[in-house]
Amino acid sequence: MARPSHVRDSVRHVLEEGERHDWSIEDLHAAVIAGGRAADFSSVFRAVMRLEGDGTIRRVNLGDGRLRFEASGLHHDHIRCESCGAVASLPECVLQRAESRVEQGTGFAITGHRLMFSGLCPNCR
Amino acid sequence: MARPSHVRDSVRHVLEEGERHDWSIEDLHAAVIAGGRAADFSSVFRAVMRLEGDGTIRRVNLGDGRLRFEASGLHHDHIRCESCGAVASLPECVLQRAESRVEQGTGFAITGHRLMFSGLCPNCR
DNA sequence: CGGCGTAATGCAAGTCGTTTGCAAAACTGG
DNA sequence: CCAGTTTTGCAAACGACTTGCATTACGCCG
């Protein structure tokens, strides 16, 4: 019997607003609290785990050893500015072609990928 | 006045042998010890940090939150079997074309990337 | 409306891998 | 052989993530 969970709702809400693709659990926790609702870090953690299980949100790998998430939806990869940390997203198509080539070359059946470019954003370069 | 460092040498040696692309520090520590030489975990840790700074070895992002390394040399990305954990490497060319397209599309100056495919290896599929 | 059973939460403590501080040991060049 | 580094080991600190447990809050059923 699913019961209302304001923590989970808040987290989902935060994730689904805006354009960020690099929410850490701590960020989410802060955002929820900034939104006026009390919540313990562990509750946010559990909410995130659950939403990830649901498929509502997705884990993003920034390569810093830290769990980061974004709302699900269209899949795309990211590029992050080494200087200011800005994260932008890329259209998926970058790897479309590559996957089949990799499958043929390696014999693996590909189920997914994580791609992260690093560079300098227009402002920082 | 660089002085001999058997720990660093052992670590480098382990990394440069064989084909592994996913050495965790713990793995390296174990390998060094298995090779018959005593070494503390922290010494291995420092050796790894230093070799990475040197550019002798490179950090590999497997997406499990864990530091992993491989010997430098030709750059290539990896594909990992979700079932047995086997890691194979890919020829760099997969992204060659993509980078310039991304640069044009985003305005970023690309300096690097981390790409990790996941899938099922020929044995497990 | 008054229990019941289960889900959600907060708090505190635990884990795990990574880092550091510090003093002892090992070299190297002079 | 001495002074001045480097390297090591050991133990403790850390940061981020996880869990255990008791409490609270609902939703449902009678």
C-alpha cells in the first residue's frame, strides 16, 4: 500500500524541474530542505535509490567518485567544463553508429554506455 | 635525488604486464604482495598517485565508485561484461569523428573523454 | 471511530575505500 | 660518516554512502 512520501515527492520534483544533470544526493538533500521541507539525508538517500529503481531517475557518471543523478527521459551523454564545472548535454546520436561497430568488433552484446566528455566551455576557453 | 622505491617499481611492473584495464588499488596491493614483496596499502596508494601524476598510468572509470587504473600507452575505451565482469578494450577510433562534431555542436573545447560500454561478453550472452 | 499492519522517517552508528600525519628506516651525495 | 631527502609502515582521519532500529504516520477494515 504505497503511502504518500513527501521526501520522495520532493526529490522527484527537484529532479524533474530544471536542467541539471549532475545532482548528488547531498545536492538533492539541500534542495529539498531549501524547498521548505524537512528531510533527513538518509531519507533522501532512500528516496533516490527507490526512484532509480523505478526508472524515474537515472544515475550519471561524472567520474568524480560520487553518485549523481538526473531525471530519466531522453538519454543523452554529457560534457563537463574542467574549469567551471558547467555540465551540458549532448544529443544521443553521437554514439548511435559506434555501438553496432563495437558489437561487431568485440562480440559483446551492448546494453548501455556511459560517456563523459571533458573540456572547456565557451566561457572558459 | 630520486631514490629507489621497490613499491613504486612493483606497482608499475604489475600495471605494465598483462592486459588488465581495471586494477583497483586493492588489486595492486594484493598483486605486489603476491609477487613476494611486502608493502603497505598506503605505500601502494602513494605509488599509484605518483605514477598517475607522472603519466605512467591512467585512471579508468568503470562507473563503480572505485579508483581503477591501467598502464598508459595507446588510449582506448572499454567494454565491460555485466555478467562476468570481463573487461575488453576498444580501438580509439570509435569516437574520433564524434569529438569534432561535439565541439561544433556545443562550443566546448574538448580535452578528453571517458567512455564505458556495458554489455554481455561472447561467453555470457 | 478504533485498531492493525505496513510504509516512511529520523537518528545514530557502521562500512568501505581513500587520504593524511607522523615518526622510523633507507638512501645518496658530499 | 653526516646531513638532507625520500620512502615506508602504521594508525588514525575522512567523506560519502548504507543500514539497523525504534518511532511516526497513513490507509484500510471492521
